[in-house]
Amino acid sequence: MTALCYRIIFPIRCTSSNNNTRDPNKQKLHKIKINGTPSARPHKIDSLSQIAAGGAAASVAFAAKNIIRQNIPTKKQNIDAHRQGFIVEQGVGYRQTVVIRSYEVGPDKTATLESIFYLLQETALNHVWLSGLLSNGFGATHGMVRNNLIWVVSKLQVQVDQYPIWGEVVEIDTWVGASGKNGMRRDWLIRSQATGHVFARATSTWVMMNEKTRRLSKMPEEVRTEISPWFIEKQAIKEEVPEKIPKLDEKARYDITNLKPKRSDLDMNHHVNNVKYVRWMLETIPDQFLESHQLSGIILEYRRECGSSDIVQSLCEPDEDGIINTGLKQANDVVPLLNGFSLASEIMEGNGLLGSLDKAPLRYTHLLLTKGDSQNEEIVRGRTIWKKKQIIKPFLT
């Protein structure tokens, strides 16, 4: 393939009030070269049309030289130096080192829940990238693309014990496993690189949907053969009998109507990104409550996708039931939880059980609906779990 390259040189004359002073650095400014080498005979440009033509030619040259911009691996890679990621777990898991950036934190200098969601999404895609299975879809494998299939999430659960702070270095582990006959499970652990403390853990269930018909599909054997060697029998959150999330109605205490997706809310599969759903849900929480509480857990159950033309309603109802649930078993340790929030950090800090009870979290039930002429359709049901905000320790100096 031949790449075209055009050279445009602009002659510039520099004058000085002192004719006897000759600055050698200024002499170097007499010629400015673009995408070329110095020339003793600079070309003269007489009109704006010539400049525009030259700019268009330069754009063509740039595009010709950068046709392959993604360079998606076709074979398994063990290290991705650009993303600071590498393969772990006997060659099937993925770990990435991330620094919490300034635009990923809120006023309290801690990472926002939205940032956590974006990190989960990014590391999952980077895992597929290194696997050599990624095709040109949004995390879709080669077999999925051949069958017009895409991934859609059916359930997502995130538990946050502590939010990382601005500038903190964290490690994110992610891996996949089987979920029934036609689904896939993906889990994550987010921990401090310095101490190993687990900040957050997450689990999700994914199914396949036909990109053209927008209907759920069984997993073809071709795809199962691709992804099953990557499955691990390991869970970030111990699977328990799920607590049913009730459907809210128009009598919900908080509600926001006429929410409209923007073009920037759509992902590569042309439906609203999961992070937008979280934003719509959290907008119903009273500001006074948000000032003194932080989210420690969220469960999302997806019903249907949301498109760019949908009008959305967000409903929210505080749970009035009892606070304390039975302890749940995570991994190999039994950790007491209040509505899914771990009390371990509170007890370890010396507050004891009574101090932990004083910070007992509250729960809200959520529902996102599409507003139709004849009927409304559920997009996602959700439950959020909250606790009193923790005091953020200042940076060490």
C-alpha cells in the first residue's frame, strides 16, 4: 500500500528594530515545515484555496498512514504495556494497575461510583483484548460476530467497602466463568496496590442478543468453544439465594420523569450505557441524604435495553423493613453484613459492633421505565445500599 505525503513550507520573514543584531535562533524560524524536510526553495502559497487544498492532502496522507489504528491482537498476549495489564490466574485471568485520576473523583477526593463502573467495563474489555478473541464488536468474539451476536448484561452487583482516593494506585482483577447453559459470569476485585485491602468487589451475568433482531439468543457451540477455556470456578461475591427486588409503581415516594438519553449516552452497541442507568437512579436520592451518606452496594436487574428515542421515568422508594440481615459468607471468611455492607472495616478501626450499628446503612429500591403511549416497560430494577460517609484521612506529607 502506498502512502501519499505532501510537503508544505511557509516562508516567514522576521524583522528587528536593530538591523545589526542577528539572533541565530530567529533565523531558524524563517522556514516552518509540515510533514517534510527543509528545502532551499520554499513553495509560495498565494491563496486560501491552496492552503485548504494542502490541508486536505495532509489529512489524506495521515489517514493513509493510520488505516490500522487499533491493532487488535489475533493471538493471546500475556502483557499489555500500554494499559499496564497482564494475564494472571494460570493464564486466564487479567490484572490491571490503575491510578485514580482527578476527573474520576468527587468533591471529597474519592472515586465516584460512576468511575468504578467505568473501570469495571474497561478492564473487562481489556481482558478480552489480550485474550486474542476480540473481534470488531463491543467485547464480542469472532464467533459472536459471525453469528450477529452481542453481549448484554442481565445482572450486576457491586459492593464497596471503601472508595479509593485521588492519586491512589489500585489493582483490578477480573475473570470469567460459566453461568447456566447460555450465560457467562464476570467478576472483579479492586484493591490497594500498597496494602492489598479490597476496596470493592463485583459480579455480573451476561447473555447474548442477536444484534439485528434484538432478541436473546442461545450460545452457539462455536462461541462456547472460544470462551470456555477461560472459565474459572471462583467468585468475588458468594452466590446466595437472590433477594427479590419488588416492582415500584406510580406511588413511589421519589420520581423523575421525562429523562431523555443523549447521543453521548449510547455505547458501541447503540443502546444506553449502564453507567447512565446508575446516574438516573441516583438522581432520585434526596440531596440532604447524599451529603451525609455514601453508597456501599448496588444490585441491578436488567429487563430491556434503552434506546436513544426512549423517554425514561426514574422511581425510587426507601425501604422501611428491618436493617440487619444475616451474615453472608464471602469467599472463605464469614463477614457480618448489614444489607450487604461489610462491617469489617468499622470493627477493625476500633469502633466495635455498636459503632458499626450506628453507621448501619439504609436501602432504596429503584425502577427505570420507558414511558409509552399505551404502556410502560421496565428497563432495570435496582437496589442501593448506603452507609454514613467515612472521614477521609489527609494525604501523608
